[in-house]
Amino acid sequence: MEVFGSSGARGVANEELTPEFVTGVAGAATSVWGADRVAVARDTRTTGEMFAGAATAGVTSAGADADRLGVVPTPAVQAYAEREGVPAVVLTASHNPPEYNGVKLVGGDGAEPDIETVERIEARLDGGDGDAAAWDAVGHERTVDGANDAYVEELLAGVDRERIAGAGLTVALDPGHGAGSLTSPEFLRRLGCAVRTVNATPDGRFPGRDPEPVAENLPELRRLVRATDADVGVAHDGDADRAVFVDETGAYVEGDATFAALAAAELGPGDTLVSAVNVSQRVVDVVESAGADLELTAIGSTNIMARIRELEAAGETVPVAGEGNGGVVFPRHRLARDGAYTAARLLELLAERPLSDVAADHGGYHNVRRNVPYESEAERDAVVAAAAERAREAESERDGEVEVTTTDGYRIDFGDGWVLARPSGTEPLVRVYAEARDADRAEELAAWMTGALRAAGD
Ligand code: MG
């Protein structure tokens, strides 16, 4: 049974995700890790305390001691895990709505466990092997204070403090009542920024906004930027492993544009950037002009992390990776997404130019998204086959000029734009994405793909 999807195991608390399940996962993970100590942490959700208790029961029942970290951003748990050399169970549903919760696992190196470890944990859950220690061998729990403080110190040591402080920036911050409320305000202040906040009290009901940091959820941050004449607005998701930005005029900056800007500052000739198959042309352009290589994985951070490991093991340098949703990875910092670190790296760029300027270097693209629904497995197969046929046609008609990627659906790059057809993992439809500098070209590419899929599905 696959328990962990591309972003961990998540569901509506006490309906889809139960304390019994969490206890089982924590026990199985503890056994597979062979750990004698496991950290347990959570984000601000109302069900977090309950699930952290359930995870602690699983860890101690399997014979390991539990370090209870309390409410901590996921990247701060990852910092703790690496520093202490202990794996961790994190109770978080990241950007999902308040009624959700989830389990995320962190290895003793601070990174997500590799796919093989995840499969062993899933197999152990399936096999019902039992992880229970004898009555006199169960673990103990202890409360550990200071994980957030240590994380902030680590962040401060890892970025260019002088450059950021010298810029005299005013930062508007919206941690969205999530775990970043406990760390990002202090971090930014200690970087020498004037910090103005909204939604910065930890609150698992998320009264100010939904945890997902997308444009429609950030009107308050945009107002705060304008009202305080801030240089930049920063927003996190519920566990603060992502950061998205608002420029000095109060305009939302596309995540693809900030990813491209961060990548441009980081990449050199011969480097490799890892992203998913829906990567923006903005990022493709940056990779090309840096003389770097692009590696595309299936969508989801687990896949991206796995590819970074493979490439690094093969001797490649991967200085930056991630997706256009604000989830950027700087593997030299850690094999993890980190919202506060990402924000600081962007602030470094703002020492020279306003964010609207930085983003304008990577603007001017048009994105189109379409859905093609299907009603049966047979219809789905026909629709996917039509996408494959489109890829073959494009390759044979424009020999050498198009590049087809079949990692997750069919992505066809034409040089001046691209189109991707990919079955949704959760709904009965095939998603079509297209992007080009020219709006008509983006529409044309989407229509060219969508037309074939619709015809095949009828
Ligand atoms: Mg997250």
C-alpha cells in the first residue's frame, strides 16, 4: 500500500487521518530507522497536539525515546534532525485547509527519507509485523525547548547578513498563523530588516487566511506592503517550508519568476537545476543562459529530492532545485525546502534592485491551463494515448527542434514554448499546461493538445 504520496500522508483529521494510523506510521518508521531516539514536532493545527501524542506513543512503543519539540516549522525540524542525528516525525498538512493534518518523515540527516526507506516503512505497516517493545523496554518522552531558537541561529549563519542589513529593507511578513509565526519575525529582524506583520500569531484555526500562500489568499499582505511602504512582502504556508513574495508596489510575484531569479543568481556553467515537468520557460531560459543543465522529474518534492540525491551521487553539482510554488531547494544549505532561508536569499538580491525589477527579468510569459475529463479507464487510456501521439507527431515533423519528456505525462518543448498533458493524481481528468512568451502561441499550443485529447475521449 502506498501511504506516502508525493507530499507525505495527509487527510481530514479524525476522518481520513486517524491517531491510530499516526501511531502505526511512527512505530513502523522508528523500527525501520532502527532509531533509539526520534523527534516529534507539529505545526499550529488544532489537531496537532493530539497527533503528536499519537506519534509519541508509536515511537516510545517501538522502544525509542521521543524528543517533543512542540510547534516548529518543518525546516526547523530538519535542522534539529541533522544537528542531533535523529530522525523525526512531523505532524503537518503544509498548505492544506485547517481541517487537514498529515505525517511527514525526516531522516537523521535532516532530509526526507529516500524512496527505498519509505517503501520499507510502507511494507512494515502492511505486514503488520508489530513494532512493540517489551514492557520494560519502551521509550520515554522528554520536552525539548529551543529548536526554534537554534534554527534561527543556523539561518543567520547561513546567509549574507551584512549585505541584507546594509540594504535597510522594510519587510512585510504574513506567516499565515502557521509555524513560521514563531521564527520568521525574529529572523528577519535580526537580519537588520524593519518587520511589519499580519497573521503572525500561531493559530490552528487560521482565522486570517487559508494556509496556502497563493495570490487570492494574500490581499492583506499586499495592503500591508502598500500601507507600510515596504520593500517586499513575504508569505509562508502552514509549515513554512515555502516562501512567496509581493513586490514593493504590492503586486504578487509569480512563484516561477522568483524561482527563476534565485536560480539565475545561483547557477553556473556545468551545474544542474532539478525541477518538475511543469517547470516554467522562465526557468528553462535561466538554465540555458547560465550554460547549465535541466533535469525534470515527476511533480512533487519527493521526486525532486530523489533526483538531486542521484545526481549528486554521480558527481553532478545541483546548487538549486524546486518548483514554482515557492518551494525552492538549495542543496548546499540542506536537502530540504526552507521558507525563511529562501526569503533571505531573495533579500540578498534586493540589496541592489527593487523586487519589481528583479521579477521583470523573468516576466512576459503567458500560461494556459485546461482540463480534459474522462469517464472510464478505457477513455483515460485513449486520452493518454492521444497525448503520446501528439508527442510523436511533433518529434517527427520538427526533427531535432522539439524535446519530449515522458517522466510524468507528455511534455513537448518547442523552443518558443511548451505544452504538457498529464493525468491528475486525484481527479478523473488530464491536465494540459502550456506556456509561451506570446499569448496566442500559448493558446495555440494548449488548443493543439486539448483538441486531440478531447477527440480521443469521445
Ligand atoms: Mg509546506
